Amino acid sequence: MARTTAKTAPRRRREAGARPEDGSAAALAALRDAPLMEAIQRQTFAFFWEAGHPHSGLAPDRCGRQPGPADDLVASGGTGFGVMALIVAVERKWVSRDAALERLQRMMTLLLRARCYHGTLPHFLDGRTGDTIAFSRKDDGGDLVETALLVQGLLCARQYFRRDTAAERAV
């Protein structure tokens, strides 16, 4: 069986009238690799930026079709992905460095107030108060995987925001 490589893969053609800005599946499927990656990265950033909790900026677990959060539930692991999306957005100049740092500071302020369970954060927490939102009556809230995903994002942010300014030293 022959392997498909970058040289042998069929090139996607742009469909007439399909534009990546419209976000349709047909428009995205018609894009070549670099514009497709750009569209995916832009849409990923938009999810975290636009759907972030209005008070803390932390990431929702999921979004519905209605604008604004349905409640104050946010996810710690998803927030780690959102932090990494901030870095991409700054690099691509979709958002200013100062705006990203302001959002990151709001995130960290709430995370530092959130209840920890033997060093781990809960999977779900209240984006306004930092209180744990448990899965069930017997859930103690601590989630190692979600905490690891969050910490990965924060470590990336710490390495990226290294300028000698008060805002970046606070990261």
C-alpha cells in the first residue's frame, strides 16, 4: 500500500463562492492546508475569547447556540486550552498582547481563589466565585487530568509572556 505524502496527496480545490469566513463545512473543506489551519486556529481562538466567562474569562465546558453563558459553569482543563489559544492569537495579531494579559490575569485571579483538593482543581467550577461544581453527590471535585491540562496552558503562557513588565512578571 502506497503512503500518501505531502507531494502525492491530492490538492483540495477552492470551490467557487466558498469563503473561509463563512465557516461552512464546504468552505473549510475547500481550503488548502495553510488556510485551513489558519481558519481552524482563528475559530478555536474565537470560541475561547467570545465564550469565556464574562467575569473570569475561564472557558465554558461547551457552548450552545445562544449568545452568552447559560450559567457560571466553567472547565479547568478547557481553560488550559483557552490559555494556549491566547498565545496563538497574540502571535497572529488577532488580539493585542495587553488584552491577552488582561484576560490571563482575570483567569489567574479566580483560579488562585478556587478550592484545591490535595493540589488539584475541580473539573468544573463557578466562573464567578471559583466554587466547585461537582459531577454528583459523591464527587469531591478534584480532577488530575483537568488540572494537568490547565497547568500545561499556564506553563506555556509563563514561557511566552517573558518580557520585563509588571503584567508579564505576574504570569
